[in-house]
Amino acid sequence: MHDVLETAIADGRMGDRLWLYATYHCNLACVYCLTESHPRIADRRRLSDEAMVRAAREARELGFTCVGITGGETFMLPSFPETLAEIASILPTVALTNGTLFTDRVLERLERLAGADAALQISLDSDVPDRNDALRGPENFAKVVEAVPKLVARGIRVRIATTVDGQDAAELDGVCVLHRSWGIPDDDHIVRSVVRRGRADVEGMGVVPGEHDILPELTLTADGAFLHPFAPTVRHGVTDLDLLVSRQIAPLEVPAAAFLRIVADQAVGADVVRNIR
Ligand SMILES: C[S@@+](CC[C@H](N)C(=O)[O-])C[C@H]1O[C@@H](n2cnc3c(N)ncnc32)[C@H](O)[C@@H]1O
Ligand code: SF4
């Protein structure tokens, strides 16, 4: 399988990253959230630490070259700093986070990431506190601007992710002024549209992704394996199964084989533009 996977990556049929949905639980309830995450969610759909570490090991064997961990809020998991460090020791890892849970104790536990091949990708939608917080929740802006310099000072690589629904160019430039002031380069600033799935669909927000807009990247959740990280969304409390690849997630070669069969039929080449990441 290693060679087939490497060829599919080289052909642009799939990404080289394995995505893990650590949990659907969250301390925030952003207006556009793909996963309808919120503090009182009934079904947290969490992957155990052991399942995530095992998947990372198997991913390395199969030829994946990096891991992404998302949710829900990754830092809702009590052991996440240690689990992240363990996964990053297996493959380069980026963990997506809302940046609101970095107490001094968590920052101390994250110090082990300095020098590791790991990054924290923190969401920030505006340089105007009220506009950011209207999308993402009260106090979110203040907590992010407090946390980022503390992480950077500890030698932890931070990326910024901006999710766009109506922000104008000046506002997006303002986010760039902020991240540059923290020493975060432009290459580590991701800007993407709200995708009309999950809560964004219920609210009528964002863009409907075209067939080829999103690069297939094998994505594991407690509900099964999916075609890309914008696929395992939740609408009115129910997981969307339109982009399910396999109910089985372990051993990884089972969903990886099903995924490879699907991406073998996907269009690739210079005419295929992937707009959403
Ligand atoms: C679902 S969150 C999970 C990680 C973490 N809780 C956070 O907010 O960064 C991952 C990223 O997806 C973005 N996101 C959430 N809903 C989205 C949507 N409907 N379309 C596009 N991106 C979305 C968030 O802004 C965040 O940057
Ligand atoms: S976007 Fe992230 S922070 Fe916001 S509700 Fe969803 S999981 Fe939580």
C-alpha cells in the first residue's frame, strides 16, 4: 500500500496528512462551526489517546508524512499536551485550537513541544475584538492575544487560521499586522471561507464547496473515516455521512484502502484547483 499511497500523493489525488478528530466537545459555540460543537454537547465522539497514537504510528508505516489534529476543541481533552507531544514524536503534527484554554499549567505542560515538529494553529477571525467575538464567542479575542505571545516565547510554533464570512480586506490585513507583530510569518497564516456545512448550513452562511475545491485527506473520527477534514460535519446533532469512507478506523490500512479506491477516480491535473484548506 505504501507505494500506491505515495503515488496518489505525488499525483495530487490526496494530501499527505492524516487528520484526527480528537473530540467534538468544545468550550465555545462559534456561529459557523462545522461540527456544531458546544459546551453541553451530548455526544462528544472522542478518539482515545491510544487510538490517535496508534493511527499516527500506522500512518507513518503507510507513507503519510504528517498529522493534523482537530475537533471540537483539542485542548478539552485533559491529556492533550502529552498526547500531542507523543504524536509529534512520530510525525510532524499540527493541532488546531481556539486558543482559549492556555492556563499557566497548560503552558508549562506544552513546553515539551519547543523544538518538536509540532505547531498549534489558533483561530482568529478579525483584528477588531467585537467582530471576532461575534463569530467565535465572548472574550475569545482577548484570550488569543494573551496566549499567542506566551506560546511563541516558549519556542512553540504558532500558526493563525482565519475563517472568513464578510470580513473586508482591511480587516484581514489587520489580522496580518497582528500575526506579524507576534513573529508569525505570512506562510503560517491560513485564510479560508466559511464552508456551508454544520452550523454554517443551518445559519445559511458560507460557500457551498465545489466537487474539487477540497483536497481529499484521510480523516478519522469516532464515527468512522471520511474523505477530508470538512466532511465529518454535524447538522442538527447528526453526523453527515455523505462523505464517509469507512466505518472502520483501525487498523489504519482498512480505511486507507477504501480511501485510495475513492481517490483513484478523482480528477487531477492543472485544471483542478483546490480552493479550500
Ligand atoms: C472546527 S475548528 C476545530 C479546532 C478549534 N476548536 C478551532 O476553532 O480552531 C477548526 C477550524 O475550522 C474552522 N471552521 C469552523 N467551522 C467552519 C466552517 N463552517 N467552514 C470553514 N471553517 C470552519 C474554525 O474556525 C477553525 O479554524
Ligand atoms: S470552531 Fe472550534 S472553537 Fe468554534 S465551536 Fe467549533 S470547535 Fe469550538
